[in-house]
Amino acid sequence: MQYVTYEQFKGGVLDALNLQDLLDKLSDFLLQSGFAGGYGWNPWDEYGDERDSLDALRDAILRELAESGKLTPEMVEALRAGADADPEVLAEISELLDDIIEALVEKGYLRLESDGATMDDLHLPLAGPGSVGQAAARSIKFELSEKGLDFLSYRALRNLLGPRGAGVAGAHETEALATGVEAESESRPYQFGDTLNLDGPATLLNAIARSGLRFPIDLRYSDLMVHQSPHRSTCATVLMLDCSHSMILYGEDRFTPAKKVALALAHLLRVQFPGDSLRCVLFHDSAEEIPLAELARAQVGPYHTNTAEGLRLARRILKGERKDMRQIIMITDGKPSAMSLPDGQIYTNSMGLDRQVIGEAFKQVAACRREGIAINTFMLARDPVLVGFVEKVTKICRGKAYFTTPMTLGQYLLLDYMRNKTGKVR
């Protein structure tokens, strides 16, 4: 007779790990900005040009596992021991990290680009700098896949709006009223073409007031009353992100939170406002549009803040949008310090508010107002000079200004977008 012996399953760290939660906690690392070339050395960037290497990813995963208490006591002790650690435990840690990366790749959250090394090369003990496994980890690069980016966008939106509740799905409300299924205002007389969403009590009261209370009730066409609901409109938005060097200097990364908000806003539009459009413009010495799919890899730099060029490009984009509302959402932390000259040269002046640079920015703001484009500014600084500049922009274009921080930027921006359902931009 054949016997089968069963043993108790003892899962490892990987078996108890939720990959989606891990990916969410790694979002700061995966979306971190850094400098795009030039002299902008960042003393807080420990990876430099190797930020997208598997070696950097392994370090980030290991740090997160240690902070969340996912490692075994033996692994924790080995990490504390450093060079004196048990080689077998180090090899176990190395294999765990590689298995997690392989799982993220198999689930479609990450993509790998190899320079000759293979995933098999990674399953070698990390005996320290210079080992075969270490070299392989540095030669293979990774990037977020579309699935990974979409997941982080969803998590960012949930984290920002989850505690506050979601708004009405589907479209933006305006001051105009129309007949519809949802009754959100007092009823009015029926007109040909209206949705026949009758207000029964009001209709009967009209008939009784006209002919008295008798049966059968003499109901006429003129007695009909219908409910009203807000007319739904569409909105075209250009998100202007300041990526000058000040967005990552002075010990605070302001650009990465701004990228997270942009991704959350894109997910919000795709899920709740499918008729809306969102485009992204980066402005620095000049300005350029980038696809939202490329936003995760965007970095700060070059150095100055050409607000006028960013507004000019945003206006050009919005001219091609056939939406009921058009708006620019500008996220910045500094004053305009650059402008584009007619010959294509860039004039810069970082000392105070240059009259010529500010004047060019105000010209673009005034042009936005003439074209019916609202500008909502989210300022990540509270310098009195900057406050005055933002207040002048708000006054010219009749937009709104928010003085916020990277920690509260998401709530301010997303809730402002939801509140825009209550009014139509004129």
C-alpha cells in the first residue's frame, strides 16, 4: 500500500508578502526625481546615475522589508553584523530580493533592460562590492511598466481622496440646468425635447389650481412640470509642472509629490470624468509637453523658471481642445526667472523679480483670460514676493491660488478639480 506523508507548510518571507502593498510603499523610490544633467549634484541622491539599476531597487526593497518587520530574526542579525555576517544568510537575503523582483516582473509591474547579464546571474551570493552578483545587478536596468504606473496612479488617488469621499461620477456640473434623471433643483414647466422626468406633485398642483379639485383631474400639457439637474460639461486641463532646480534643492523634493498628484489626477479623469482631457507641460529654461506615461521618469532641470513659455505652450494645446471648460493647473515653487526672446535665445535673471520677465508672464496670463482659460496656481512657497506675483496672476485671469506644501498639495488640487463641477468657466 502506498503512503503519502504530509508536512506542515512553512512559508517564507516571499509567501507572506503582498506585492501590491510593497509596490505602493516603494512609490517614492520608483517616482523619485533627481536632476536631469548639468551641474546639479544632489547630496541626498545616493544612487546618482544608477538610480534605475537593480542594485538600487534591491537596496530599496531591502530597506522597506526591514522597516516593515518582514525579515526573519536571522536576516536582521546578518544585516547588523555587516562584513562579519553569516554568508549563507546573506545568500538567502540575496535570493529573496531577486525572487521579489522576478515576481514583480512576472506580474507585469516592472520591465527589465539587460546589458548582457541575465536574471540567472542575479542568483549569486552578494559577497560584497565587486562580486559577480553585484556587477549583474548594476548592469540590468528596470523601469515601471504601464500596469505598474497605472497601479501607482490608482493608489495615489485612493490615498489622496479616500478619506474625503469621492465626488459625483461622470462629468462636471455647471450653472446651467437641464432635465435629467437626478433631481437636484426645483422643477420647471415641461418643454418639447426635455427628458420626461415628471414632478408629479407640482404637476397635480398646477392642474388643481387651474380647474379645482375634482375627479377625474383635468390634466393638460401646460400643467406638466419636470425635475431639473445640473447640465454636464467637459473640461480640458493642462497641468504645468515647474521642474526648475529649486523643486528639489534645499533638502526637500517637491517634484516627486507633484508627479504623484499628476498621476492621481490622470486616473481620476479616466475613471470618473472620461470626457475630460489632461495634458502635461514641464517648464524650466523653456517648456515642453510630455506624455503622461513618461511622467514617472521625468527629472528636474534645467535650472530656471520660464513661466511665460509654459503658459504659451499650454494655451497652444488648449486651442485644439473642443471642451466646454478649459483650464491650466500650475504647480510651482518659485518666481519667473527666464523668458524666451524673439531670436530663440533664453534670457535669465534669478536676482529678484525682473520687470521684463514678469511682464512677459503677465502678457501670457492676460492672453489666457481673453481666450477663456482659467489658471489655478498651486504655490509651494510662501515668500512675500511670490505671494504678490501669484495674487496678481489670480486677479488678471480670475482664477484661484493655493499656498500649500508637498504634503497637502494632492488634497488641495484634486478637491479643487472636483469642486469645479459647480461653476462653468466663462
